[in-house]
Amino acid sequence: KQATAHTGYAGSTRTGPGGKVCYHNAEDDSDYGTLGHAEAVSVTIPASTLPDFLQVFFSLLPHGERRDPQDRGGEYRSMIGLPGGVHGPSFNLA
């Protein structure tokens, strides 16, 4: 199977007017960081590769922190979401 990926924002239940979530902007209009979102990439991989994927992912984040001098703040936090959360079929693979 092939891996696929999509980008967006995730991690908050808040949105701006009309349901907007936007990148940083001069008007501070629906700014994703202010709303509590993080930059997100949705990655779909074969379940059998999840343990290896997680090992590489977390090896890039010493102490759970991304080392990037330009991107700082809660909107740059690292998150892993699994379908069904802790009750989903992938949780035990992680």
C-alpha cells in the first residue's frame, strides 16, 4: 500500500467567524495559533508500518520538542492522532 498525506490545522474546537481557521496574518483574522490549533499533516500508512513510523517520528523530537528556531509556540506542537484514539485498533500497535 502507498502512503498519502493532507495538510491543515487541528487540535482545537474553536474557529473564527464563519468557521474560518487561517494562517498568521496582519489582521489577526481567525489565526490558527490564537484559536489553539496546530499545523497538521494527516498521514495514512499501512497499519503494519505504524511502529516504525512512530519510532522515526519521535526520534526527530528530543524530549517531545521540535527544534526549529523560526517556528515557536503552541501551534507548532507535535501531536499524533490515531483513528478511534486510545480505543482504536491502532493504539496497541503504537
